[in-house]
Amino acid sequence: MLKLDIMTTKKEELIDITQRVTGAIKATQIKKGTAVIYVPHTTCGLTINEKADPDVAADILLALKKAVPDSLPYAHLEGNSTAHIKASVMGSSLQIMVEDGELQLGRWQGIFLAEFDGPRKREIWIQANEDSLF
Amino acid sequence: MLKLDIMTTKKEELIDITQRVTGAIKATQIKKGTAVIYVPHTTCGLTINEKADPDVAADILLALKKAVPDSLPYAHLEGNSTAHIKASVMGSSLQIMVEDGELQLGRWQGIFLAEFDGPRKREIWIQANEDSLF
Amino acid sequence: MLKLDIMTTKKEELIDITQRVTGAIKATQIKKGTAVIYVPHTTCGLTINEKADPDVAADILLALKKAVPDSLPYAHLEGNSTAHIKASVMGSSLQIMVEDGELQLGRWQGIFLAEFDGPRKREIWIQANEDSLF
């Protein structure tokens, strides 16, 4: 696998990592197959969403804060339970197809690291699987 | 990859695409491996859930509307922020095993396109990866 | 694919299946690639989160119960609509990288079966795909 380091800068933010992932996949010289992207953490996640308007990322954080309130009687003593919960809601991995050496994203899609307990240094793990039948 | 066009008919709906995906996978003549299913959009997602009773799909939409209210002070000006958020909660891809040329779904499982900003023409991308060790 | 049986013991619980999955992957003798983990059910899901402190699992269940209230006017007559909804929010599959014959989890990560309609006998399906380019 290949590892990318990402420095997050806020408690909660969606960081657009599309260009870094695209570059990493290109460097592998994979022609056709699937890219797997994975975070080895438990208080951040990965998601694909609109990258053109940063307000979309802000609205995702707003809605998650409403759905997973800071004020519930959480048991975990580190005070970051909402970050763990939101990480599970977003998920820890993505899979994206590769054709002709290029990551195949939809027109409006970007790849985001969803930080819920920053700022921190985070790792992204990437794998290129060259195995598609068609 | 293989592409399917799906016409959605409502603002929000879960459309059962099980048969279309099953047929597409069968046509690839893959024997054993993994099917990857992907939506190249940012206001719809994919999910696996019960297909026998359509009330389950309706209840998923009901609960998502409660968890992600239309009334929050969203910043994104297009008015479809809840669709973006719900798309991230459902996720943009699925992976399903293939054995003996057949997609391996559980007895009650169906594959759904989760439309949150329709009606629209949507694409589903499908890949068959023939690579399983056992 | 390989199948594991898991007996759940409560209506809702997150069961740590890390060791069983790790052992199953090891037994396949895969060297490098991706493990796919899948539940063939519609009222439980899979998630990766912190395994050191069981309070994290409890907090995830607490927050999901708040976000997906038991009291909504659900249409599905079996009375387990919240279980279906939470299963879709968690997701039905995981993918985890394998290097040097070992499942690559982050330091704090564990693999959980998220039961929302137990107690029941559940199956976990596992596949090892040996196909990584790097």
C-alpha cells in the first residue's frame, strides 16, 4: 500500500484530498481496476461528495452535529464520542474505479477526509487493484 | 466498467436495482470474485436492504428526513443540501461477492439506488473483479 | 468465500469480531491484497471503530437511537424498522488491506458486527482478493 500524510487544521472539517489521491493512483501506473482508500483511524472517516462548492462540506458537518448531538450522556471518557460515531456513519474506506490509468470520479465528485477530532496528523492508505474483467 | 442508466421518478425514493445489477454481472461471465457498484453522483447513494416489503424503503426515507431536517440553516445555495448529506450517509459504492457466476446476496437483501434529489437520469457504474482466493 | 457464524445476545450490540476475521484471513494464506467482509442480512451492519474502550460501542448505539427514534410512524409492520435503517447507515460491507499476510488495521481499530435486531444467529462472509499492485 501507499501512505499519504494529511495534516488537519480544525476540530471538524472535510478536507478535499482528490488531487493527492488522483496523483498517487497515477504514480502506480495501474491501467484498469479499483482503487481502495482507507483511513486507519477511529475518529475520522472518508466520503465522496461535491467539491465545487465548499458550502456542501460545511452543511454535511452542520447536519452531522444536529443528528449526533454533543450533549448526549456519552460513556466514553475521552470526550470525543461524537467523533467516533460520525466516523462510523461516514465509513473508513472508499473504492473508486480506474480506467485508462485515471481515477473515475463523477463530474461533481471529490474525495474528502472527514475529520471529527482534529487538528491532527492523519494517514490515508491507498491500494491499486488491477483486476477488472471489463 | 459497465454503465446502467436509471430514471428516477420522485424527489426521494429507493429504487430496487437488484435485477439490473444481477443481469449485468451475469453478462460479464465472471465466475468468482467481487462486483463493485458505484454512483458517480453527489445527491444519491447506494444501499443494500430488504426488498420484500417496500415499506422498509419508505421507512428509511422517513428516518433520514427526521435525522437530516430540511429546516437547518444550510449554506449551499442550490437548496439540495439534505440530498448531499444523505448521499454521504448512505455511501457511493457497494461491493458484493460473486460465486459460480451469481451475485451473492442474502435472502432478504436487495440493491437500492437511494435518490434524494430527483427526478433525474442517474448512472450506475459496475465492475466485476475476478480475483478471489477462496 | 468463507463463512463465520456469530451468535448475538442482545437486541442491539456491537460485537468485536476482529480476532475471528483476522484468523480467517490468516488461514487463507493470502500475502497481499484486500479482504472483503460482508453481512448477508438487512437488520445488522458492519463498522470499524475503537475496540480498546467498549464505551465507544455503547455510545454509537446511544447516538443511533437518538438519530433514528423508535417512535416515528414507521410503515413496516414487523416493528424492526429502526434496525433496517441503522443497518443502511452502518453499511453491509468493509474492505481492509492485507500486507505480509496480515490484516492492516489502525492501532485503535477493531471490526464490529453491529446488531440492531437480535439476539440472532448471524453470518459473516469473508473473501480474500490477492491483487494489489503495490
